[in-house]
Amino acid sequence: MIGEGNILAGKKILFMGQVFYDYHLKIIHELERQGAEVTFFENKFFPEDNGTSRPGLVRSLRRLFLGDRKKKYTQQIMVAIGSKKFDYFFSIGGFSITQTLLDFLKLNNEKLISIVYFWDSFSVWNYADLIPLFNRVYSFDPVDCEANTGVQYLPLFYTKEYEGAAGAANQDIDFLYVGSVGIPSQNRCDLLLDLDRFSRKNGYNAFLWLYYAADDQSAMKRIKNKMKLLFLPSYRKFMEKINESKLKADFIKDKVIDRAEVADLMSRAKCIIDIPVPGQAGLTIRTIETLAAGKKIITTNKYVKRGDFYDPSYIKVVDHSVDEINEDFVRTTPLHRIDLSPLRLSEWISTFFK
């Protein structure tokens, strides 16, 4: 039961969230558990948008063939909302956010409090221009917070299935990586190839799963991909990475592992591997989940050392090569736990509405 002191009891929230695994559902459930009435719209990704595509021929061609889908989506949302009243507008990310939408909401809700949380770095998807449109602005990226006035730092969260789960009795996986790959994150291929080599050489058991689904199921898609190979150097380089990885190792997969299976794999693992995209200073959700579960993490993100919960017995930063990983870190089990309770989903949600 929600107590009278709960600040979300009876509040109406318009929530626009990115659909990533089932995290948006977890957030909705927690908002509702705290007493809020939630109306949800997906924060959709538009590849032709200014924030997701750099100026040039590619963006121009996308807009020519795709049109202004973001504007149309804004209209759809406004029609669906109609005259419905809200106390809060809560957005994760900026993909679908427009000034037109914010103006519409504020016109119909004089006391509306608008909140945005960026869980992508501006170096990846640049939506810094949205900052003045919101009453409260948060980011998981400490560099973006330092560079933009009024942006508060808040790391990502963890959900209850990771809390307190130190692991299975039989921890038979030395290194675990489960993730996906795209053009911005192709650096993962290089590090996983290095880790595969390192593991074979030193007798470690590595479970590496990098999801990539070939987008060539139809004749039209195959023609499109051939055009991209001819005219887009970034796509050509990306496909070279994928093909090299397939040739040298077997971690490129065409299926997604669901979160329940990932949690089970994590319970069997000694060390979780974290490979953020280049330029990202914010800690990935996998980092938070790993530490909440009492697991050790090996990451390429040097900014983790600036966190309040940095602990070298749990966290190994790889600067140049996985050859820096020493056996003591892999084999030893820390006797203490890191306290991440402020990042428990319930507490994380409350931070925005205090």
C-alpha cells in the first residue's frame, strides 16, 4: 500500500521511455507502485533526426526518403493525449522530444513539472539543445554534466533480481560478456577478439556473446546494404570488423539472450566485461547491475574511478589491453560488498520527484 507521505500518490505522469529490453516496464511498474498513474509513449529513435545523425549526405538522403517522421509522431502523441491532465512529464532520452510537444503540454498543464534523464552521452546522441526545455535535467554522463549548466549527475539503476545475488556455488565462467554491436560500438569487436585470444592463451573460460543480426533478409535490404558498402565508409569499416570477428572467433551471435538468462550467467561468472562506446563517460547499466550483484567488473571506462563506490578489489579498468588483467583479480573473492542502495530502482525513481 502507498502511504500518504509518498510524493507520487495520486500523481499523473506522462512517461516517454526508450524501449530497451524490459527496463521501461520496470520503471512503469515502480512509478505505479509508488502511487502514480502512468501514461506511456515510446521515445522512438529517428535516424534522420539532428541528434542521431551528423550533417551531410546521409542525413539529407534519410530525410528525403523518410520524411519528417518525428514531427508526425509528435502530432500522434498530442492527438492521443488530447485534454488529459498531467502533474509530471518524465522523459528518458531525447529521441522523440520536440519543443512543439513541450509547449503543448505546458499550455494544457500550467503546473506541469518536466523532467528528462539522458542515459546516452551527448557524444553519441547529441540532445543538449533540449536542456532549456525542461525544469529538471539529469544525465548518467559526468562529463556532460560538467559541460552543461543545470544538468545533475545520476548514475543508472539496478533492479531487484540483481540485489544481493552474489552468485552460484559453481562459478565456472571466468569472463562474461553479453551485449550487442552496431556502428557506434564496433570497438567491442576488437576488445572481445583480444579477450578471446587472452583467455585461450591463459586457460580462462570466457563466455562471450555479441549480438548482431544481419539486416539482409529481403532483396531490398540486400540492395540497400550494397549501396551502404559503396558509399558509407563507416558501414564498410563496421562490416569488416564483423567479418574479421566471425573468422577469428565465434562470439558474433544472431540471437538475443533474455534478461533472466543473463542474470543466471552472471551468477556463474567471476568477472563481467563492460565495453562502453567510445566517448561515453557514463557508467553502463551492466556496471551498476554487476556491482549490485556483488560481482567483479572489468571495464574500459576510466571514469568509474571517479565514482563514490569505486573499489579496486571489484573494479579493474583496462586502459590498453586485456593483458593487463592479472590472475589475482580474477581468482580472488572480496570479503566485503559495495553499497549501491541509492541506485536501487525505487530510490532512483524517487530522486527525480523529490
